[in-house]
Amino acid sequence: MSVYKTAAPEGYKADRGKLRAAQKKLAAKGVKTCYAVFVDINGVPKSKATPIDAFEHLCDGHELYTVGANEGLGLAGPQEDECATLPDLDSLTVCPWDTTQAWLNADLYYHGEPYANDPRGILKRQLARAAAQGFRFNLGIEPEFYILTRDAQGALVPITRTRFQGPNACYDLNLSTESNVFLDPLAACMQELGWGLYSFDQECGRGQHEFDFGYTDALTMSDRFIFLRFMIRKIAHSIGAEVTYMPKPFAGDFRNGAHFNMSLADLKSGRNLFQNANAPKKADRYAKRYGPPLSDLGYHFIAGVLKHAPAICAVACPTYNSYQGLISRGQLADFSWAPILVAWGDNNRSAMLRAPMNRQCVENRVVDMSCNPYLVAALTLAAGLEGIAQKLEPGDPVNQDIYQIPRRDYAARGIRVLPPTLLHALEAFDADPLVTDTFGAGFRDIYYNHKMRVWERDFYEVSTEHRERMLTAI
């Protein structure tokens, strides 16, 4: 005999005060349609469209989803029960490019409980662990992406008129101002959202841009990252252009990074606990510092992340193409500025982890734009907390250009190479107990199996260019 189980908690009702405030805001903006958004394994947003008249119905958890129809969320099969979305009313955002639409981040519930394989829920569980120890996990993300259009021959090219010929287009004002047809509306939207936008620029790649905005707690920042990718695409399409978040879209140009800038704050006071307030003795051993030293807590966090770096790489760089960007040079005319080694440095942009000179945080330079930010933040936080709990030491910083260190010297200096392929990263992911502890065995297996299929699909593909090059070479 089967027992009926609701998707949302039995009798669940959204907070009525927040609900009425949200309805008032939506009415004032003229919103017609709402989206309660969850993400699949790749961080792609998913939602039904809900008319404004059914907003209360939506917020009370009555919208159900067959999540097995989405990539990498489990419950695959027509016989499985549905999940409900419970919108986070604090995340309500009216889309600034179209104020008839509104977005809410939502949590998936299954049989009345948070769904174990929901990426947002996975991060929330780790944040709760940090909070139990008195920590708030703060995060800032630096998104990089290419804005492109097709020329008369159908090739993807930058939207600019100037055809930059140098090895590195970073900060080029001609390219930047010629991109204002895209940059200005995106900047206006971010300012309207109140995200603390403080700069944006032409990056190293031709047609590549970066937007820098204020940090916040890791859940809010991850929510914003998902929304930002969606918003950028909408604005690009409005001017007849395309955006790509592909980690390495061009062999001869720069990768699309999404560097994670991380710190822990005191949950009650908000004080940055990576700030070196008491000049700890451990900082004295790290010579030739270019910026203010971190606290002992910050160094232990670094050590934990370095310990689990290969497994973290599997979620921070989740595609086959990701590893085509984790190279020192390749077909580039200049060095790539991408990390290739498991190492940390003060202001060293060639290291995986960087302690910047202008802010007391830890920057993970491995993360790329194809990531699911909830998963990266969850596993990185778990690694950092382990480093703190075990008082791990990060070793000496590598403050020289890592690209100039001979490979034969790596072992003597205690430096490991980052996984060279998605396969290597997945093998480390599967073998690391911290992954199971963070994601649970169920989602660990879902992620591993899904990404292994990605590896096999892309690695064994024979491209036209490869065939032409090798057909008569032997």
C-alpha cells in the first residue's frame, strides 16, 4: 500500500509579511510574469512561467517539477515523484531590462524535505555548517565573457570595428568604447540592481569583457552569478550579438575565468576574519610579502583548499574545454595568466590561489565561467573549513612567475600540477572523501557519471580540423 507524500512540507505557507511586500513591489513595477528558478547540474536556470495572479500559489510551494527531465539532478524516470519549488522571497528581483518579468531563486523540496541533489541546497548545507562555527562565508566573483557577432563569412568576431592585432587587448580603450552599445545597458542594469558595480573593462581577449562588483554572502553571490549570466545573454541578444561563457572559445585567445574571491567573517559582528588584526607570528615566515599578511585563519583556509585542489577543479572547471584554458601559453602570443599549478602566492596571478595586495581575501583563479557556482562554493568552503579545523599549513608562497619554473623542479618545491584534463579532475573528485561529505554519495555519483559522459563525448570526437591535419600525415 502506497503512502501519499507531498512535495513541499505539509501545510507549508510562505511568510505572509514578505509575501504581501513582494506583491506590492510587483504591482508597482507592473510585473506580469514570475519565475521561481532552480538550476541543473551545469548551473543552467530552470523554471515555469507563473502569471502574477498566481503568485501566492507559487510562493506556497504548489508548483511541481519533474526534475529528472533536467540534466544531473537525479530522479530520472517517468515513475519518480515530483519536486516543489519554494521561492526565496528575499531574492525577488524585477528584471531591469524587462520590468514585466520577475525572478526568484528557489529551493527544491522532495517529499516534504529539502531535495538532497539541489545545488543551491548543497551550498546552504555547507553555509549552515560554517554558521554553526560562527562563520559567514563571503564571496565575490569576477565574470569574464566574450561578446561576439557573425561576419559576412559566418565567423564569430568581436562587435567592435577596430581589429586589434596585438598579443593582449587588455584595457584597450578603442575596443572598450566601441563596445558601449552592449556595455552601457549592462552597467545600467547592474547599477539598478544595487550590486555595487565599480568597474568594467576590455579584458585580454578580443571581444572579452569583465565586470567587477561588490562581494556579499556566498549564497547571494551565487544567486547573482546565475542571474548575471542570464541577463548578459538577454542584453547581448537585444543588440543582435552573442555571448559565450565557453572557458576557452579560441585557441589563440584568453580563457573566460570566474575568479572566486573568498573570506570568512564573524557571523555576529561581520568582521573579516582573514584580516591580519594581530600580526600573527605565522605571517613572519612568509617572506617578501607584497600585501598585508592574512590572519592564521586565512592561511589555514588556503591550506585546506590546496589539499583538495584536484577535486575542487572538477567542479570549478567542469567541461572538457575548461582544461584547454588551464595552460601556460599554448597557441597564445603571450602567457595565458591562467593557473597551472597547485600553489599559492601573495599577488601572484600565475598561482592557483592568490592573496591580493588590495584586499584581505583568498582568490581562486582556477574557476571558469562554465561552473555551477553553488557547487564550487560548497566544496571550496568545506575544504577551507577542514584546513581551519586541522590547522593545516599552506607552505611558503610562490611569488615568482610560475611559468618560468622548470617542471623538473616542481617536486622539490612541493608544487603539484593541476589536473591536466577533466578525466584527471574527476578521478580526484571520486577519490576525495570530502566530496562525499559535502555533496552526499548520491550527488557525488550523479556528478561523476554525468561529467564522465561529457569527457568521453568530447575527448573521443574526431574534428574536421584534426582529420584534415592527420589524414595523410603518416
